[in-house]
Amino acid sequence: MATTPTTIFYSYSHRDEAFKEQLEIRLALLRRKGLIKTWHDRRIIPGQEWETAIENHLDEADIILLLVSADFIASDYCFGKEVVRAMERHERNEAKVIPIVVRAVDWSDAPFGRLQALPKDAHPVTSWNNQDEAWLDVEKGIKKAIEELQDIKYRDTSTSTLTSIRDVLGTELKQLEKIYTDTTTNDILYEGIPTGIRDLDILLSGLRSAELIVVAARPSMGKSDFVVNIAARTAIYKNQAVAFFSLQMPSQRVTKRLMASTSGVNSHRMWSGYLGEKDFPRIAAAVGRLVEAPLYIDESPRLSILEIRDRAKSLKIEREIRLLIIDSLQQLVTSDTITMNDSIVALKSLAKELQIPVVVTSNVSRDVDQRTDKRPILSDLGEWGSLEQEADVLLFLYRDEVYNSQDYNQGILDVIIAKNRNGPIDIIKASYFPEISKICDFAHCEDEYYKEQE
């Protein structure tokens, strides 16, 4: 994997110069191997405008090290300018800020107070009985941050990514010809993978390759059933391989939902043993269809985006997966160096790298429940706001019956297209049968349901 050096910026008080020099010595091996480039203000050359030089290097840094002490916090320039600029870049996921506590001071209320610091447990370097061990812990922490940043930031560049416009135009023309030819049939051809909700597929043109699709909602709205239905349709009806990462449900529960939605048998009756005369044959038929489906479920409860990426890449090579589903985003393992926002950016990169749709479910803020109109909007993504920026398609799910018990709302699922990078936004109605985990087209769901039972 080709990489470029990680750039490191030192923010420190000149009264802590000795600590900065110690850290430079500790990172010497990484610098010799070409893995890092470091910069601090002692590298400003005579005649150079020092403030401009500091700002430029601060804006270019991948990692910003804050050498925290009472003098650092008391410094108007370090604390008032460098820290402010560093935290702005950290919040935008443009850089990693790592506090290194060199001398004892209360920094809990500082802008970086919520960040994990080095050395271990944020014990100041000067408080360690053996300061070499303290610096070794700092060195290991920085090395880990560098490795994780490079793993996400850089992809294989051994082959050229240049593409001739001639090749792209040829591919697009063939797709248009296929769509034009198939308009003589009753079937609608979508560019991507159909969701099974006709009106939604028309607006999205299906789930398209290299796109990140986010399905977000409050609990009990049907997020998991929504993606389970897409997985089943893709694997059973299209015979295309699907990787389903179930981070919150064991594979048995996912399978139970698949059996219910495919057979049309009430899942509670299925597992309590109260089956009707026609139920078992339907279940047996559903199992027969599912057992042949190229659907691969990973139930590992604690996975990082790096682990998912590695497993997905292997499945792409070994099983030729055409769709990747992750349920749910909030269960991803994060760290001080790889945040949730980093993971969201990596999901978008993964979709482009594998050239398949990546579908991920997400929660929305509970603030929705306090409003009169409880349909989610983009601002309800809250701390997951980077989803709005990275997603190609962002769908909110809403069931009025969760909040209101009027009969006319029963079984209706609103699919709110809040963002569609390549098409219009709208609200689509779908039919939802929670007892069989089935979601389908609002106008044709009944016909489809009975057709499946024949």
C-alpha cells in the first residue's frame, strides 16, 4: 500500500522545550523510515513571517500534538490560537488532535478536554517514576494513530486510476440501450439494485454502485426490517451476493426475520409453535429459497470500520458480493484516533473502492419525539451530521402508528427521501407488516404477497 508521510505539528510552550526535544528523539525512527514529517516553530527560518509559517503548517498537519502543561494553557498564542485552529480541524475530521500531558495541570475544561490523552490514563510525564516508560507509552500511542490514519486515508495506488472518457461513454451508452430495449416489457429496469418499493426505485433508480445509502429513524420504525427485505430480494430474486453485517442482532434473529418475510408466516407463531395447517409448507418453501440464496451474515457484535473493510474486500474477491449492508452504524467500534465521523468517511470510500452500494442504518436524535411533527429532518442526525455530507442517498423512515393509534395509519411506512445526490427528493408510501417483517410496494404489495404464497 503506497503511502505518503504523516505530517505532525507540535503545539507547545517554549518553557516545555525539553519535553518537545524528548518527543522528537522518540519519534526519530519513524522519521528515518519516512513514515512521518514533523514540524515545530523552531524550524522557522530567519526572515520568514513566523505567524504565517505556523498557520500554514498547522493547516497542513495530519496529527497535531498538544504538549499540555500550565504554561501551555497560560500561553495566549498556544491556547488562544493554535488550540482553536487545531480543534476546528479536528471537528471537521481534517486532522487528529492528541493531547500529551507533560506536566500536571487541570485541563478537563479545555476545548480538548474530552479527547483521550497520552501517556496512559493522562498521567503527566513528570509524574512517572520512570519517564522513559512514559515516553515509550506516548511513542506507541502516536504510532498507533499514524497506522490507523494511513490505513483509512490511503488505498492501493499500484494501478492507474485514470479512465478514458471513451470507456465511460461506452459503458453508459450500453446501459441506456438496455433500458430503452426493456421498456417494451412490463418490468421497469433500474440502474441499481431494486429495494422492492417501486416508487422509491423510480426516484433513486435503485441502489447504485459506489453509493453510500443511509437509512435512519427512531426505534420501532422498521430500519432492520427495511434492510433485511432488501437483502432477501437481492439474494433470492436477483441471485446476487449480499454481505450483511448485523452489529446488533445475532444471525438467528436476522434469519428469523428472513424466514418470516419470505414465507409470510407470523414470526411469533413461528417460534411459539402455534402454526396453522398451511404455515409449515410455506416455511419449508421459504427455507428452500433462502438456503440457495448467496446471502452472507456476519454477526460479530464489535467491529471497527477497518475490520469491516477488510472482511468486505475479501467477500468481494471470494464471493463477488454486489451489495453491502451494515446494521447499525452506532454499533461500530470507534477509538480516539478513528472517530465515528472517520468511519462514515471510510464507508463512503469503501463503496467507491468496491464499486457496490453500501447501505447502513442509523438512529436519529430523540429530540424528534418532543416535536408535534415527528417526521425526522436532516438536523435530527445530531452528532452524526457528517452522514448528511457523505451520504449519496439519505432515507428517513416514519410510522405514524407508533405515535398515534388511529386505524387509518396502520401498516403505512413513510420513506422520506431527504437527500438524493442524483435525483429528486420526496416522500414515498410503503406497506409494512411488522408481524412478518415484510416491507413492500404500497400499491402492489397485496398482489405480490399472494403471488409469493402460490
